[in-house]
Amino acid sequence: MSYTVHEVAKLSGVTIKTLYHYHKIGLLMPESIAENSYRYYGEKELKRLQQILFYRELDFSLENIKIALDNEPNRLKCLNEQYSLLKAREQRLADILSTLEETIQCEQKGEPMNKDKMFTGLNKAEWKNALTEQNEHLQEKYGYQIDTSTIDSEVMNQKAAEAIEFTTFMINSLKSGVSVKDKSVLDAIKKHIQFMQRDMNIDAKGFAAQTRFLMTDDFHRNMMEDQQVGLSYYICFAAESYAAQ
């Protein structure tokens, strides 16, 4: 069954203008274009549009959505990854809404709010739990721990989203056989470093050293290799190529 651009817009809630833009940049191509220039979309295109919208909810750029979808033909794997990310966001929003509702009730009654509950929803506890295993490894092997007492979960969530986007790009580049010296890969490294520089003093050489540590440390290398075989080496060599420019 085929659908016109107007029908797709009605089904998805995406504007016709947006669908035309997606076509223009090669993100979502119509199944066919009639002689009268009418665009028609099939089931395959609707499924791709659904995944595009999932990625948009996760704040992925259109450029990186295209890269992710074009290089990951396994729709089920994509959906599972998107589900995990959106589920985490759903839980965070649920916690924030619960805190907001309680705050409103306290304000209406003119009562002070329990300070232990005032910041619930910022996911501090979740981030501490997520970092527990890594902290235990760092403490045991290097006598160092990540300070979780001052975690800003909003910042951590932003970092996680950017890291996922960066890692997804690198995984897809690795699977597609793109050279670590390819401009697209080096540009991704540059963008990632610029993001990291918002709250830490790191340059190209510092990032290259960091990636080599992650590659040589068993715990961190295994974390990366579990995502994609060869990923830790690929990112390290790409970072060193960027630093050598």
C-alpha cells in the first residue's frame, strides 16, 4: 500500500514541509514519484520515518540520524537501543513530574517541602549506581575514584546523549570500513572534543591519551568491545590521527 505525502503527514504528525526537507537531504526518500511529481511512500518508508522520529526525541541531529540509519540495517537492534534510551528519559520525566506535583501541593498548602524530596528526578542516585562498578575498578587498580557527591545529573544526561551519538557514529564508521583518517571521522573526533571542552581542559593530544588508556585498560576496553568488536582500537587510532594533524 502506498501513501501520499499528505497522508504520511496526517499519520505521523510531521509537516509536509518537513517531509520535503527529509527528501531533499536524502534522509527519507519516497518509494516512488509519479509523473505529476506526487510523492508516494510505502511501508518501508513509514518504518524509517518512525525511527527518524524516535531519534529526534533523543535530540539526534538529522545528519547523525541519517548516518545511524544508513549504516545500521538491523531495524530491531536500532529499535531496542532507542527503546532503552527513551525508557530512561521516561523514568526521569516521571520522577520530575512527581516532584513538581508535590511541590505544587506544598505551595498551595503553604507548607515547606521535604528537602530530601525537593530534587528528586535529577537521577543522582541512578548515576551513582551506574558509576559504582567503574569506581570500584578505578579504586582497586589505580587508587582513584570519580567524585559522585557533586553529580549534576542534567549535565551527565547531556554528556551521555552526546557520547551515545558519538559512539554510534564511530561504530557505524568502523562497520562500514571507513578509514580512521577519513575527514568524516576526524570531524566527529573534533566535535566530540569540543563538547568535552565545555567543562574540562582537554585538547587533541589529551583526548588521544585518554582513548589509549581506555584501549589498554581491560575494564574500559571490554565495555567498548562489548558494543562493537574493534571499537576501542578504532577510536584510539582515529584520535591519534586527529592529534597528529
